Amino acid sequence: MAEFDVKTRELLFNYILGIADDRLILGHRLSEWCGHAPIIEEDIAMANIALDCIGEADAFYKLAATFDTEGRSADDLAFLRDSTEFRNVQLSEQPNTDFAWTIARQFFTDAFYVPFFEELAKSSYEELAAPGAKALKEVKYHLRHSREWILRLGDGTEESNSRLQDAVDNLWMYTREFFEFSDSVKLLYELDIVPDNSALLEKWKETVLPVLKDALITIPEDPPYFATGGRNGLHTEHLGHLLAEMQVLPRTYPDAKW
Amino acid sequence: MTKTTEDQWPMWEVFLQSKQGAPHEHAGSLHAPDAEMAIQNARDVYSRRNEAISIWVVRSEDIISTSPSDAGPFFDPATDKIFRYPKFYSIPKGVRGV
């Protein structure tokens, strides 16, 4: 394993946790559709995407665990931390609400993660580049899936258009956390380990805006403020409920094995 | 509530090619609103475990099929014409390369 000093190891731990938490929380949200999707084909599609996300989370948790000063395993990180220790963007934890919200949340996320994993795959730190490259193939498909649904819901019926417009309007304020380039991320960037997130915003807009336009969705005005704080453990009320359900089994039976 | 066919998206038949040069074989069917979604659904429903390198989808209604009542005249006459099978012919000794 590459040699990093104590400070860098701590920064890397938090940074990699952010990616893993994004993928796990989103994957869990998608898994909530299992058995409830509008049609069986979509039920399977969402379960597939959920499993992709959780598989990606697993790879990043395992890497994060190698930097943990408390010696926790990937499972410990996923199932034994409280919401204030989770570093996912607040968008991931937003509730499914309806199919349009789920698709909008997915599309906004995929439009970030495709260029992000493209960049991460170029990291000078191979252990981080490898799961990035593997995840890239998966998120490219996720983006294709969510984009096609945005077009069909937006340019579908009056009902599907208004539901998607509602989802886009409500989730818009959660779309900027991906691009935060904090001082600690900057230090990792200067070591050529991680990409400059802030530079990906333009790419995100190039992906998102034309599709919303084609889908006859009105692009929301930027709100007075964008949600922030997820990377530092600040979350909306929804994450606690999600964790309660997701973590109940390993917390109730700490020694349970698959 | 009884679902009628009007409530359903059209049906598509899915064909998968397992490897280069192999034929596309029928894998099953699914519902989808249009061709692109049919391809995506086929990927998710029938190719989750690396079954395919290529997928075809075709609207089920575009497939022309024989009907069960045709089965007699279409297929039965073949059964008693053993001369249509290569085994019917004995190959003379001395013929090579057959």
C-alpha cells in the first residue's frame, strides 16, 4: 500500500467514506422499491442499480477501513455509525416520495458520478483508481437508465410531467454538494490523489440541462441557498429513519453472520 | 381491478447472443413503452448474469407465427419421408471425403 503520512491518511479516510456513504445510502433508498415498483421490469432494474451502488460502497468501505485509526471493518463502518458520522451528500438520503422523485434524484446523482469516476479512475493512488474505474461502467448505465426516464416522464402525460417538475423543483437545492471543494479535499487534490470536484459542475450542467429541456421541464431558479453539510455529518431528518431500518439487524444481533 | 391489455405497455420478445458468432436466441418477453426501454429492460431482466453480448428486441405483434391448426399439414408429412434424412442413403465403399 502507498505510504501516506498521518494527516493524509485521515483526509483519505474521510474522503473515501464520503463516496462509500453516497453509494450506500442511495443504494438503500433504491432497494426500498423492491417489490413496489410500477412494473416488474422496473422493479428488477432498480434492484440491479441498488445492488451496483451497494457493491461500489462495499469496495470503498474496504479501502476506507485500511485508513481507520479505530480499526473498524467495512461492515462496522456501514452498520455501526450514527447519522452524524455519515458523510453522504443530503441528496442521497432524500426519500423516494414517488417514482419521479426517485428518478430525478438518480439522474442528478448519475450526472455527477459519471464524470467523477472518470476522473477518479486517473488517480495516482491505484487502490482508489481501481474501484473508480469499475464503478464507472456501472454508473454509465445508471445514467442511461435515469436519463431515458426523465425524457419519458417529462414528455409523457400531464400527470407525469407535473410530478417530475415537482421533484426537480424540490431536489434542486440538494444538487450542489457534489461540487464542494473543501480545503481538505484540496490537499488531496494537490497530491494528485483526487479530482477537483468544483470543475465537474460545468460537465454536470452540460448533462442535466439539455435533458430537462428536452423533457419539457422548467429549469428551477437557483434557490437563496443550496443544501450543504452532508460531508461533515449534517443531515436532513430522513437519514436517521433510513439508518434505523438499515442498521437494526446488525445492531440487534452484533455477532450475526451471513 | 381487472387489468385489460389497454392498461399494459406493448409486449416485446427478447433475443440474446451469448458470444460472437452465435445466433441470437429467444430468451423471453417483457413489457416496455418503446424500443429503447425494451432494450434496457431486457438488459436488466434477461442479462443480469453476463448472459449476453448483444440483445435484439422485437414487438411481439410483429412476429408472424404458424397457428396450432396448421400443425398437421405443416409438419406431419415430414415424418414418413425417411429419404429426406441423410442416413437413408448408403455411401458406396471407396468414396472419400463425405
